[in-house]
Amino acid sequence: MTGEAKASTALAAGWMAGWLLMMTAIAVAGREATRELSVFQVMLLRSLIGLVVLAPLVHGAGGLRAMATTRLRAHGLRNLVHYAAQAGWLAALALIPLAHVVALEFTMPIWTALLAYAFLGERLDARKAAAIALGVAGVVLIVRPAPGADFSVGHLIALVAAVGFAVSVTMVKSLTRTDTATQLMFWMSVLQTFIGAVPAVVHWQTPVGMQWWWIAVVGVCGTCSHYCMARAMEHAEATVVVPMDFLRLPLTALAGWALYAERFDLVTLAGAALILGGNALNLGRKPRTST
């Protein structure tokens, strides 16, 4: 590896460290914020804070005029799905252990592969099929839907949220052909503000004391974390960056253990290992050469 490649990998790792810390902080802050406030209210305030955080990036990109898009309908559909998935993810944080939420979130690439096969005509080769099989096996171990097992509606919500994130990512693939990352983040904050305004007002309860702090963490980290991921992708390939995200699972499990005395048993660990193994297998596949 050349010195330049090493520098790029080091920079990517630095940005991913920011991503990991912020995503772990969001999991904790999201649980604390939704203890007494509604998920819809937290989502609305997150979007509003996101607009403030994005202001310098929007200004640097050329201002509001540069945010104009010809694909507002596609942005609207994508953000409707993403809003529902994000709301489900936040709701699941209060229902099941933090590590379970993150482990099930990591099934997103599995559903993305299936959606790409079903709707985008992408080929489902043996490696992808094996990755999907490993992921599904991991889900079964974590959820454990056998009679008398430790299963709750929170697991189902987290799993559906992962599918929603996969749909959103599939839509983003199309949007990035014409719009920049700043445009995507800008329209995400704007449209989700409008989408969530009514349910947030219906369930409104004025935050007090530490609630404002937790909301601020969700809002600031929720926006800045995506910027960290985008910058990491600039310095290294996805096959280098994405496996670094796997560290989020042990970090979140550690936070759950330290703050909430959550137990991360061997069966759950095995399920998480299968899911991450499936992701690693999918990442390791060689790109097809065009004919």
C-alpha cells in the first residue's frame, strides 16, 4: 500500500470514528428523549435542528438557489419512507436493548439486495444469496420467535424499520445520479419537517431541562454523522469504510451495558455475528465486469 493510500485510509478511519461516536450518542439520546416526549415531536425538532446545522453547507454550495431540484416528487417519496423508518427505529430504542436495535438495523443491506433484485433487475448470485441466508439466520437468533422466548413487538418494529431504511437507500441510489449529498440532506430536513409537523403538534409537550439536551444531541449528531460518513467515503472505498461501521454494534452494546445494565447474551452475539458476516461476505464480492 502506498503512503497516499495509507493517508486516505487514516482519514477515512478518523471520519468514521466521528460517525461511530455520534451514532452511539444518538441511540442513547434517542432513548432518553422519547421517555416522556413523543417520537414525532423528537423527529420534528431533529429536522429543524438539522436545517440550522446544514446552513453553512448550503451557503457554501451556493445558497438556497443551488438546492433547487427537478426531482421533488422522488425526494418526497423517499423521505416519507425514511421518516417512517426513522420513527420506528426511535420507537424500538425504548422497547428492546440498544444492541438488538443496531443488530437488526444491520440487516438493511440484506433487504437492499433483495429489493434491488426484485425491482432494479440486479443479479442475485451465490455470494449474495449466502449473505442473505446468513442475515436471516442471524435475525432468527436475535428475535427468537419460539414460544416463551424473549420476543417483543420492539424486535418487529426494528426489523420493519430496517426494511424501510433499505427502501430509502434504494431510492437514494437513483437520486444521487442528479442531486448532490447536500441537496439530499437539505430536502430530507425540509420535507421531514412538513411530514412530521401535524403528528408532532398533536402529541406536543414542551421539553424541559435535560430533554432539550437529548433532543439537541439527536438533532446535531443526526445531521453531522451523515456528513462524517460522506467524508469517509471520499477518502476510501466502501469496502474499506462500511466494515468500520460494524464497530457500532459492540460500542452500542457497551453503552447499553454501562448505562442500562442490558445483557448481551451468547445467542444474541451469535445472531449479530451472522448478520455482520453476511454483510462482510456481500462487501467482499468482486464487481462484475461489464460486457
